[in-house]
Amino acid sequence: MIDKESLISKKDNFILLKEELEKAGFSIDLLFENALSSISFVTENPDPIEISIKFIDESYYRVSYWDGYGVTEFYDYAQLNKGMKKFYKFITKAKSNIDKFGIK
């Protein structure tokens, strides 16, 4: 069995990401737990854009993207580093959608 890397080991990465997004003018909520980390873009939408990474059943990491309106995407990865790459791509996608569609 492969030992899975804890999301706790990436806590500093999530905090830095939150700070970078706030410097860029986004209002961000960060949820950080042992098996789940998520970033939500705080907007007037009561169900805002959210990107999360969750450790599932001691076997894989699920990276999810919610656009705040009805589109959900998720991908499963055996390795945390691959999941984190997708997490960052979803952050870029969220920023682009906010800029493109003027989501408030």
C-alpha cells in the first residue's frame, strides 16, 4: 500500500495562494482540514465558485470545480502532486471566468 501524502503538508501552499488571489483583487474564503481543502471566490452569488481537493477513502484525491451556476467538474488522482496541478488549473479557470463574465 502506498502511503498517501497529507493535505496538511500543503497548508502553506494554500495560504500563499489565498494571499496571491487577494492581492489580485479577489475576495477568498479558505477552508482547510486534514482531508479537505477548498477555496471559494466570495461574490454576490450565494453559491460562489469553489475549488476543492479531498482525500477519499485512503486511496485517491478528488479535485472538484464548481462554477457557481450549475457546472461541476471533478477528477481523481492517485498522487497529491498531480491533484495539486489540476487544483491550480481550476484556480486559473475560475479567475478567467470571473474576468470574462464579470461575475460579482
